[in-house]
Amino acid sequence: MPLTFDLPLEKLKTYTGINPRPADFDAYWDDALAEMRALDPQVELVPAAFQTPYAECFHL
């Protein structure tokens, strides 16, 4: 099986792979995204006791 990086850049930009897309692909993702969006994640970011000079650190 040829590796995808063996293709020229122009072909890599439109390469979709060799595996067939499942017939229920769109329905699966529609259902999965609807389930995710129905959740109330109640995200809370709490500043961590440790910090760095190059990034803010939080507990999620």
C-alpha cells in the first residue's frame, strides 16, 4: 500500500483516503453532535496554584 506522503502535494490536498465512507456516516455524526449539544457541561476554570511564565494554568 503506498503511503499518502508519496503523492505530490497537489494530489494530497484532495486525497480522501482508500477506505469507503460508511452509508450511515452523516446520520451517525448528526446524532453524535446533537447528543453532545444537548449536554450542559457546566465548565469551570479554576486558576491552578502553579503557573508558568509562558502559559496560564487552570483546573478544568
